[in-house]
Amino acid sequence: MKFAVLGAGNVGTALGYGLLDAGHEVVFGVRDPQTREGFTAPVAQIADAVKSAEAVINALPGAHTLGILGQVGPGTFGGKVLIDVANAITPSFELLYPNDSLGARLQAMLPDVKVVKTLNTIPAEIMTNPGTLPERSSVFLSGNDRGAKQTTGHLLSDLGWRHEDQVDLGAIDTARATEHYLYLSVAIGQATRSAQYNVSVIR
């Protein structure tokens, strides 16, 4: 499958190369492709990357996502799956959408796009390497479209997340819960002084 990974920071790079290692095609979408000359994967303008891919992963800075993708426009996405892994925070580390979520706002802005929120509760080092933890842990999905969540589930499986460890929370409005988890995640990281952690749903 061909993915456009929007953003080339730590998260975008980890996911893009993780998908390449899993056998997928990847193009990175960035605002200035000339700044990424060292990349071993194709790099394109964001709109061109979206057009060329079967599914899109948003790893742009959460605070700027709506502005950037609003400029790209709904027509560029068509009815593709958009997997959103970002958390939207202010420079003072406050939630940008405290009574809502970036995932839900993306779905409202791009009504024909199938938005799925996932991986935003997990440190970048674990996103593509869950097996490095000594125990199995959970990854969450939120989205309105069942088929889009199945596509996202296959992607997660290719990154090492077992099907039974993928927790479907329901519609995209549940993304509010995982985006608000950010504070707990940061607190865990500070308490353990590590980025090698995750949570597990035991049932």
C-alpha cells in the first residue's frame, strides 16, 4: 500500500521508515522538500504527497494541522483514509482543543475523508517497535468508518501491534479521550525518566 506521511519530524520519520521496513511504499509530504535532501524515501509537497497516496498519515505538528490541511483542501483528499497521530497543544503545553479533539475537527473539516485517530498515546520510540517493551501493551483507535479502522488495524499489525492489543474505542468523538491522555503520558515519562513505556488494557 502507498502511504503519504505528512511531516518529517521524529514521529513522521519513525512511522514512514517503519512502514517502508514493513514493505509499503511511502512518500513524505513536507512544506519544503529541498530541506529533506538526505531522505532515502521520496519527498514531495504536502498536496502532491496526498494526491499520490492510497492513505495518508498526519504527523504534522498538531497545533498547525488544521491550517495546513485546510490549505490543501478537501478535494485533494477525496475519500481517502486519514490516520491522525498528532496531539494539538499550545506553546505553553495546554490542550489546544480542551473540549474537543484534533481528530474530530479534522473529520468536520474534511467530511468525505475517513479519519482514524491512533498512536497518539504512545511514545515515538514504541510506535513502530512495541515488541521492545517487556510486556504487551495497547493501542487505541477512534473513527466513524469501520473499513477505515480495518485499514488502520492492518497498518498497526504491520508495525508490530497484535490485533488483540488494538482497542477500538468507537466513533471519532472518542479521540477526545486519547488526546486528553497526553498529560498522563508525559507524567509517566517524567516519573520513569524513560520513553520506553505504554499502558495496557487488561480485561
